Amino acid sequence: MTEDGRIHPAKIEEIVSWAEKEIDNRIREAGEAAAYEVGIAGLNPKLLYMLGRLRYRTSFKQNVLLHSLEVSYLSGALAAELGFDVKTAKMAGLLHDIGKAVDHEVQGTHVEIGIKILEKFGIDQKVIDAMKSHHEEYPYSIPEAYIITTADALSAARPGARKDTVENYLKRLEELETLTSSFEGVEKCYAIQAGREIRVFVRPEDIDDLGSAKLAREIADKIEEELKYPGEIKINVMRETRAIEYAR
């Protein structure tokens, strides 16, 4: 590109185009290989491509595609041992984090995004029901849902899976709760779901319903400004009103 001392834009564009095609091929191959490895056939090529994108995505420094494969293996083994639907468990395990392929581009939690993706590609509702509860955002409706949650936790918690220390993990939760508690009107708050959600209880005499919505936005803005965290954090502000009377 600079052999004669000059920069050639056309050559740069050619190299960039080649690199984009090469990455696209690798993503496609990764998705196809993952589905083949766990014995799942018939998935839409576009869905396989999204699955392959997880090869270049990490969560708490754990590769998401490798994690998805582990969850699929574990889910299949648990389903077989317990006498439940092995195919459903394996497919739900493989696709449980599919939303993370685009969660930096689309608003919503990776579970919500994943449900929409799987519905779009006509995936069996039983598979969707099995994967959508793995962070307890949705109620457990079938036995396989418990299996996916268990396999997800096992894959994430095994020694060496995530290059993080308990101290760092607890520090993140503490920072999240401290920041939220600094807002006026907050009575108590709890970081839950491994820091993916913060539940905020406000004093009803200090903050009305409209103020609760405003507070949620202010907390979200401050978290984005001051804290570093993977993925998305849900801010759930709760206001309880009590009416008390006495019969004498």
C-alpha cells in the first residue's frame, strides 16, 4: 500500500473488503460447526450466522459460543438422566444466549432479544420456553427450563470459566448499590441477577409514581457515566403505597 511512498486508498478499501468477507466466513463456519458439534440440524442459515457471532463475544471474560456449547452438552446430559426432552434441552442450551449476538445493537436484555430472534426464525415454542427463564426474568413453565438454568450456572461457575475473582464481583455489586443509594428518596436497594438488575425501593411519601419513572432514568444515566459493566443493567424502581385505618 505504501511501497512507492504513497498511500493508495483503493488498495486500503480492497484489503478492508477482503477482511470483512474473511470474518463473515469465519462467523458462518463457527455457527455451523457449533450446531453440528451438538447434533442440531435444520437451523436457518441466518440464525447460524448469529450463533457464530458469539465466537467474538465474551461475558465476564468467558467466550459466549464456548459457554453455549457447554450449556448444550450439560443440558442434554441432564435431560437424558432425568427423562426429559433431550433435543429441546440441547437446542435451548445452544441458543439460550443468542440475544448477546446483537444486544449491543438492539435495546433490551439479551433474554428478551433472544426470544424475539427465536420467534422470528420459527423455533419451537418449547425451546423458547426452556431458554427464557435462565435468568429468572420469566416464570418456569416446563421442566427443561430448570435444566437450562442449572446448566448455565454450572458452565459459568466452574473453575476457570470466568477470569474474575469473588472480590471483584462483590465490589461491582457494592458499587452498584452504593451509587443507587445516593439518590434522594431511596429507602433500600439490592443488586440481583449477578448485577444485571438493581431493585430500588423508594419512600412513597417522598417520591410519587411520576418521580419513580424519572428516578429510574436518572439512576440508569449515572450508572452509564460512572460504572463499567458487561451487558445491560435493568433498573426496577418500586413504590409501595399503604392505606392504614383502625376499627375500634
